[in-house]
Amino acid sequence: MQIMSILRSLQILLAGHAVLGGVTTGTAMANPRNSMHEYRFNIEEYELSFSVPKAFLSGMWNRPDRYNPEWKKDRRGEGSYAEYFFHTHWFKGPVWVGNYASAIFIIRIIEADSEYSGQISTLDDLDKYLNWEWMFDGSKTYHPKISRKTISGFDWIQTTIEPSNSKKNVNRGPENTILWFPLGNRRYLMVLWQIDEFVPGKTNRWLDKAHEMRDQILNSIVMRQVN
């Protein structure tokens, strides 16, 4: 399943895009403490915009936005994707501890796998496809909670994966909030926020801030049809 592939790819990354036109702009609010950068992307017949806290972009060594996303092929049963935004924020601890955790924000447009014969024109179509991917993967490691969310008058599917219960000295599992939106023609949009813990037992140092950043970004999303 796409969720499984994303989680596996991110775990590998942490352990160690047809080209679609995107237009990106950056703005800042007046209060430096609440400084936000706005990003806008034209994705097929829609314009997607969202704002990212300046603190989330701290330590950025490269632009997270993709001006020319290239299509990439995932493994069998998981289709292709083009990435518009990818950035990782590290919650840093003392030198002798390292990073407490990370928060990752990703925006992708995904095309259904060729082995799937159905359409993805509506939210119900997308729901069926995501369930097909889940069955295709056959993994029982994660059990997402699925609901519906309205953004700018458009209905999305929202998938949440809560961190697994862990013992005192064991890292929490990944914590995810994923938004899915059908684009028609067998394509759909994915917006992912993921939190990964590296040092167990220190959530009081970073978890509230991670949730604050998540809510700031996801609540700022605006979707409008332009064509």
C-alpha cells in the first residue's frame, strides 16, 4: 500500500516527478515569532496553498519545493508519484543526545497502479483504491483510522496512524496524519505529516511543538479549482 511504501521509504531515509507545473511563492507575517511562509502549487485543475512556520524550515539546506517534479515508480501495487514538497524538521537535543525526533511534511500527486482497473474520479473511488492497496500489501503492522475532512469546500479522506504503545526505553512508532484527494483520471493528491521519535522518554521536550506545527500547516491548507 502507498502508506506502507511511504513509511518504509521514510524509515530508510531517517536511518542513515509527466512534469506538472508548480508555482511557489513565499510570504511572511508581520510578527517574527509567528513568521509563516506560504507555498502555492498548480496541480492539474486545482491550486493548493498552505503556510509553513519559519521554525519548521530552520536548518533547511535546500528548497523543499519542487519546481519540476518528476514521476517516479514505486514498487508493484503502489503506482507512480511526483513530489511537490518534502522537508524534514529535526527536534534537536544536547550534543551528547542528538536529535530527539523528526517531523516530515510531504505533498505528492500519485497515479494508480496499472494493475488496478477502477477509476479514481470521486472520493468513494479513492476510498476503494486505498483499500485495494491495503489488501495488496497484506501488512498488518499499521491500523489506520479513516475519516472524512472538508477543506475549502472539498471533501478529503483523512488517515491517521497513532504511535504504537511502547515500553519506557523503546521508541514510539511513527505518528501520521495523511490527507487524500481524488484528481480524476486515476490520479490523487497525498498530503502527509509524520512524526518519528529517536530518543524514548523525552516527548515533553518536543511533542507539543510537533503537534503545534502539524496543526498550523494542515489547518492553513486552501484548495480551489482554477480550470
